[in-house]
Amino acid sequence: MKEEFLHFIWKHRLYQTRQQKTIGGEPVEILQPGMHNLHAGPDFSEARIQIGDTLWVGSVEIHQKSSDWNRHGHQEDPAYNNVILHVVAEHDEPVKNALDAELPTFVLKWADTIERNYQELTESKDWVACASRLFRIDPFRVKFFLNSVMIERLKEKTGVVDELLQDTNGDWGETFYRMLARGFGFKVNAQPFEMVVRSLPQKVLAHHHDSLMQTEALLFGQAGLLGEELFADNYYLQLRKEYRFLAGKYSLRPIEGHLWKFMRMRPVNFPTIRLAQFARLIYNSQGLLGKLLEAKNMDEIRGWFQVVASPYWDTHYHFNRESPRRKKKLGEQALRLLVINVIVPFYFLYGENQNKLYLKNRALQLLEDLPAEDNMVIRKWTVSGIEADNALESQALLHLKSRYCELKRCLSCGIGHKIILHEPL
């Protein structure tokens, strides 16, 4: 049996409580199992345990076999000298700490049904281990657990924002600019988009906020898309001329144009179109961050992001290659992804950092106001009996699948916990 299962039994007090005694025959009363330690050192700290007539306060170490203590080298490690109880599934030999003191050992016993349910989950070949058992869980409990999973997902996403903030020396404006650029890359081209804005600080674009042509020239040039000596149309030639002048002025060096991905993408998502839309947003929206921080709802945010690429792109997806006329407006689906992946985590971290609780609440409210995402994972959850009512729940379900189900972390999952404690079907 894996040690993580033994940790689960100990942490949630699922062991049998009748005639609790150490291997030496002393009665044991577990008043507090302790705090689960996920770092180096004993497995549980600050435990309170009555052994015989003595109340002990200290750490607990858990192993499958008693001999694992010596196999792991704890008998020579002073960090384990404060262990007050050695908890095992099987006792095969007495052990001592680095002070040469023999440790009291307690053998865990638990109900067979708990182990059987756990093994059925770990051995399941279904798309998620509990798919066939989800109907047994109270839907209210599922929704409650999804709220905690969403907070976990937000903290993970804000960790990325925080790294950007550190990288910009605490400049919130530059941090948002880089996040927004990554968002316009929509996963496939997020990295080259970020590389462009790292090489092109926001303050450089600010000097040319009154010229869409120069804004486009700077972005397309730094994207490495203006380097070819094409027998091209006037738009391309003018962009290249502007860029060469500005690149010399600001000592700019472009990224490699081959980094951009066009294959297996809908033309409306081509990086050329997204760069043009990003340029229009920068051109239209001086002080965008301040306006967004003041926005009260999705409608206000939508108003700032109703951007259309410049007229040249009405008839192009590539430079110098015409296509049927179509306005290249940032669509509703793209906007929703920007809200989910950029604005919401930014609101959450900014609210936490600046002690503005209303911004953290607004971030959650935005997710509740957006419809649930429609993708293969969410559709599978629906078929299995869990339907997302909004983007907050669909985001939580995506996180649940990737961070729990795929890693078989059923013991850490609120849903898995309930299934393990049920009687088998």
C-alpha cells in the first residue's frame, strides 16, 4: 500500500480506534494527528498524542514497514529526533532515532471497504477514475468542491502574473501589457507574442500612440515579419520603411519570424491578424489598465475590446496575398478567453497585492457571468453527470482534470475522498 494512502488514513482519522496500543503494549490516544508536511522532514508536525500516562507533542513519521525508517536513513538524521510516534502498516523490526532512543510504533488498521474503493479508483481505466461513480455524490458537494478548485486554479495563474511582476520590477502597467500580449497569442503563439513585447517596452509604443501605422510597424517589425525583400504592396513597404527608421532610433532587434505558427489554425487566428488587432487595441486604448480596473462588469470590458484590424487586413490574412473581404474583428470567443486568462488573474493578484477585496470578488463574478466553455473535456464531464453552469465551473473542471484526475490524486480530491469512504457498489 502506498504511503500516500497511509497519510490519508492518518490525516482523516480513518483508522480503527478499538484497543489502540503501541507494539510495546502501551495505550495510545491520538488527540491531534498533526499538520501534514509536504516538504522535507517528518510527515506530520505538531501532533498531540497520549502514550500511556504521558502526553507527547511532536512529529509523526509514517511508513509501509517499520524497516523503512532505517532504509530511508532516519536513524542518522537529527531532523527526525522529535518524532514521537512511528506509524506503520506493517511492523517488521524496532527502530531508533539519532539519539539511540527506540521509537514507539503504532500499526494502522482500517476498514477493507476504504482500501477496496481506493484501489478501484487507482486501477480505473475510465477517462477519469471516478466517472462511473459520480452519480453517488451529492451535486451540492460537487459544486462546493469546484469553488475551492477554482481558487486553487486562480492562485496558480496569479503565480505566473507574479513572476511577470517581479521581472518588470513591480511595474503593473508593463506586467499587464505582457500578459495581454500573451493572451493575444492564444496558447499556440503566446511565447513569440511575449518575446515581441519583451523586446518592445510599452513606453516605446507610448511615444507613437497617435499613429496606428507606426504602432503596427513596431509590432510587425519586432515580430520578425517585415524582414523579407518582397515585391510587395504599398502597405507592407510602408510598414518596413517605418520600422527600419524606428528600429534604428530605439536600437531594436526583432525576434525570428519562423517562431510564429500558422499551421492547423483557422485563418482568423493567424498571428498576423492577432498582431494587427493587438496594434489597434494599443492605438485605441491609452490608459487601458486604469479603465479596466474601473470597469464594473463584462459589458464595460467588452466595450474596450471591440477592436478591428486596420482596413488592409479586411482582404488579407498574409502580407501581399489577397483573400475574400472580411472584417477582422476580435470575436466574442476570443474576448472570453482574454477575460479568463488575462483579466481575471490580473484582477485577482492586483486585488490581493493592493488589498482591494472588491477586485478579487469582481474576478470571480466575471467568471460566473461568462458561459461555460465548450470543449471535449467539459463535454465529457457533462456526460459523466457534472455540468458546468458558467466559466468559473468549467475552469474548475479543467483544473480538476489536469491537476487531479490525470495524476490520479484521488486522495487529495474532495470528490475522490467521498467516493473512497462510500460502501462499494
